[in-house]
Amino acid sequence: MESIAFLGLSLQAWITIATVVSVIIVLMRTRIPPLVVFLAALTVLVTFGIVTEAEGMAGFGSEPVVVHGAFFVVMAGLRGG
């Protein structure tokens, strides 16, 4: 995959750029939940071999991610839903 290059960037770089731009557009234009959008982007990056499965899942176990998730749970409880 590394042998293909356009404008000095590898194919993996272009796939990553396209994925990030797609995530931003989908989050701005649709009502698809962010969790679904980010998991789809992670699936694309793992499928093309840009990140390994371990690298992709490592971020979900980090402390800041868990704290943010806890904030969402508390906010949903405060809203009554």
C-alpha cells in the first residue's frame, strides 16, 4: 500500500484524510449519533490496515474517555432520560 503516492502522500494518508473529512461532514449534516460515526471511521481505518485493532481499541480504555462517558451518563440522568 505504501508504494502508491499522490502529491507526496501515501494511499494510507489519503484514506485517513478522507475519513476525517467524512466524519466532520457527517457530524455536521446528519443526525447520526457520534458514537456510530466514530465507530464507522475506526472500522474503515482498521479495515485498510492504517491502525491495528489493538491501537484502535486502546483509546476506549483510557481514563479521559471513561470520565467523558461518565459525564454523559450523569447528564442523561439529570435530564430525566
